[in-house]
Amino acid sequence: MLQTFREGVNSWVAKGLFILLIISFGVWGIGDIFRSGGQSNVVAEIGPIKITGGELDQEFRTQVDRLRTTFGGSLTVEQAKAIGLLDQTLRQMIEHALLDLAAQEAGLKAGDELIRQELGRQAAFRDQQGRFNAEMFRQALAANGLNEHTYLATLRRDRIRELIKGAVGAGATPPQTLLESLYRYRQEKRSAETVMVAEAAFANPGVPDETEQVRTHEEHQIRYTAPEYRKLAVLLMQPEQVAGTIEVTADALRAAYEARIEEFRVPEKRTLEQVLVEDENKALAVVQGARAKGGDLAAAARDAATETQILDGVSKDDLMEAGAAAFAQAVGVIGEPARSALGWHVFKVTAIQPGTEPTLESVRDRLVSDIRRDRQDEVFYRLINKVEDALAGGAQLEETAEKFGIKLVRIDAVDAAGKRLDGTMVDGLPGLDRVLQTAFTMGAGGKSPLSDNGPGMYSVRVDGVTPSVLKPLAEVKDKVIADWQAEKRTKLATDKAEELVKQVQGGKTLDEAAKAGGLTMEVVAAVGRDARQAGKLSPEVVKRLFEAHPGDVVTVAAAGGRMVARLKEVQAADPKAPGADLAPLKGQIAQGVANDLFTEYLNALQARYPVRVNQERIGSL
């Protein structure tokens, strides 16, 4: 029932009702939050925090760039989406937002001293004496396309998130009894004697006579039955089809421009000479020296045994706490020292690049595209109503498609799995599974009502049915013979393996029984429960060996034949023995418990700060 409700909420009918509700709210004076364009780009809301499509796309592409080295530099954006990287990126951003809200509520902040310590621990920012070097710090940021403000703000947030996560998982220590029991279970080893009876050894199992062919054909009819095929006509409606028909008025364009003007503004930027020192008195001495030398900051820096740095085209935010001071100075003036998390700054402004505010005309195309996308669902829902009325009035799919400019897809023959007569899959039809599910519940001539297929809507008509039919033996004779021979080889290998088991149970060694049958025995020493490290042994063989007692002999189906295995020895693991290392296991279990605790903590945060995700907006990225 819950699943039905969820599907209903995601249907285009429900979306249409929501659209009508939105329109009705607009009448009561709160429509601006939907018309402004600011909300439309939100992909997720976590309490008061909003993640925009641009932010998600930027972080996603950053993750793609990081992964490209793993994929040999050839990972595309579409491939990354296919392996789930976009969803994973959004989950991580939501997790970060929840932790930021928790930090806000608890009043947690990363102070300047903590950040200085953090910077000092990073080798990339230390000189040969192991001390933090501000110039190396700036060079490292510049090489990675970062600025001080963004990097330090990110560092503060990351440090607090790590502290919260660490606090939640603190004390996740597994009991010693559990550790020892798991150690015994995981580290136990078993050795075995094995013989492989390959089906390929029975190269010529013979040819079945006519009676056997008929029997095989009848007993395995499903193998030789052609599926039912249907000829379909599909009226396919997708939201993107209506975007180009949406007219954007001058008033709507102006309103969107005014609502988003902050997004388009380019801030003022300045070119500065900077001296950065750790001590306030030294900074004051640099200021006095520069003023005494007629504003020569570089000379004053040399006198103070330091140097100037050129900050070219930086914004106020790039300079963190020191930005206000730098942007309050006139060109050529030596300002008073300003403090930030990095130390004490002395600035001299050498050039100012005024901020700009783009005109409506310069961002017209972008605004038109965004407005059309925002109104797309509303217009699409209205089109759905018109098409439903037309179909209910008896209109055929062909005339409906022509009248409303909708795509009509024809499929000459397709089975329930989506395959054509030649075995290839039908492509280019969104929501194919739902379309086929509907089509194969109707008889010839049946036409479905307009239905939701996920990306949009569809109506399908069955124009013909080719019934499922058992192919005559003469038509599939070669396949019948090949299947009979394969079954014969399997039976011969199984019989041979069971005979080996009987001989061993009768007193022979497995080696003696194998040699008598022209086979070779191999000894597999010290195999663990992890079948991935068991070499030639299949997971099923390993499983049976760990269920057996010493001396037991088993036979198990294996790739290409049958394996006979005799458990030779059980090597128990002693957690108290010299050299027994429980530390890795302890770390794994502790980490697992900590992860579980953190997951529950995130669930509790999500209950406090509800998370809403706009899947449709994500799908358009």
C-alpha cells in the first residue's frame, strides 16, 4: 500500500494537482516564491539549507575530475552518472548540511588557533624548517584554483564535521569475547584433496535417436518456444516537448531578472600589495616604515626581513576577515594592520576593478531557458488534460499525435521482455517496461488510457498479436541434439563423481580412486572461508568443506563439470596464540559500529531537519 502511495505521489496526475495547488496559493499572495526563479533551481532542502542545481553540478564535476585518474582519464560525465556518482555526491552534500546544522545548534565553531594548527600540520604549506609558510600556502591554493577565503571556510566546516563524527563514534569498542569468536571463525583454515571430473572429458556422448529427440523436445518445451509478439503504436508525451511552446513575456523576464540580480552581479576586485606577518608589532613597524618611505611597502617589508605578495584581482570575500580593511582603503594608501586566521595583513591598493551589473539583455537567453523549464510542468499538465479529453472522446492515436504535435512510436513486433524478432532490444522509448506491461495485458485492438511511465505519459494500442508457439522439432533439431548431448555429459560427469565418492567411502584413498579412473588428484592446503582466495575452488565447494568433518567426501557441481573433495584437515585458529593479531579485526568491527552509530545520528538529524529532494530537477542536470 505504501509503495502504491509513493507511485501515486510521483505520477503526473499528482504532479498536476500540486501545480494547481501552487497556482491557487499564488492567488493568496505567496506565489512569488514559485515565480521568482530562485526556488526552481533547488535540488534539495535540508531544513533551512538549500542546495542548488549549480552547486550540485559543480561538486559532481569536481568528483568526476578526481575519479578520472582511476579510470585512465576517460571517465565521462554520463558514465559517472551511470555508476551513481551524482546520487552519491548529493547524499554527501546532504550529510554535510545536516552536520552543519547540528554544529550551528550546538554552537560549535572552529577557532583561528585550531585552523592555524590544522594548516601547520599540512606538509604542502611548510618550509624546510617545518614552519607554516604563507607564500607556499598561497602558491598551493593558486595551483589548485582556490582562494584563501574559500579554502579556510571549507577547512573550518570540515574540521567541525570530523569532530562531530568522531564524537558520535567514540567508544565504539567491541567486547573481547566477540573479537575472539570472530577471529576463530574467520581465521580457521581447511585443507582438502580434490578431483575435477570435467564434462569435456566425455567428448562424444553419442547422438540421440528419434525417440530421445522427441522426449527432449517435449520435456523442455520452454527452450524451444517462440515468445508472444505484439505490434504496438505508442503515443509518447514528455515534458521537454512543450518547452519550446512556452511564451515568456517581457514582464516575466523583468521579474526574473530583478529576483536574480545578485546571482549575475560581478563584485568589485582589487589588486593589492600585501605583507603578511604573525606579530602585530611587526605589522605596525611595516606600516610606519612604508609611510616614512612615501608608500614604498616593498622597501618597508625588506627592512622588516619579510617580503610583499601581489594579490591580483581579488574580491572582498577572498580575503576573509581582512577583506573589509583592504576594500576600505584608497589606491596608494598604506592601511592599518588587519588580522585574519593567517596572521596580520598590511595592504596597499594598487588598482581597482569596479564591479559590474549585467543588463537584462545580456542574460536574456539564460533567463528565458530557466523560465521555460520552470513552467514546463504546468504547461505539460494542461496538455495532458487536453490529450485525455481527446482520447476519451474517441480520437485515434494518430490524429491526437498530429493535432497536439506529440510523438507516435510504432513497433512492428516486440515480446514482453522488449526484444524484437531478431533478438535486439527496443530502444528510444522511455519507460519501456511500463509500456510493455500495459500492452501485454490487453488483447488485439486494445488501447490504454493515458498513463504515467516515469519520464512522461503514454497511451499504447495493440495493433496485432502473434501468439507464443512451440517450434516444431524439425525447426530446432540441431539445438535439441546439442541440449541432449550437454545433459548427457553432465550426467556422465555426475555418475563418475558419485562413483569416486563410493570408492572412497568403501576404503580407497581419493588418489587411488582418481588414478583408477584416469583422473588426477590435487591437494588444496589451508583454504579459508573467503571463496575469493580459494583458487580453483568454487564458493559452493568451500561452503561444503566448512560444513564437513575430517575424512568426509563430497561432490559439488563446478564450472564445466563436477568436483569431488575430501576434507583432509581442520586448522583451528587460536586468538591467544603468540602472533595472533586481533588489531585489524578490532579496527574493522569498531569502524563498523561507529558507522552504524553515525548513520543513526544522521537519521535523527533528518527527523529534526526534514530533507526534501527534487528528483525532477536532478534529472535535468
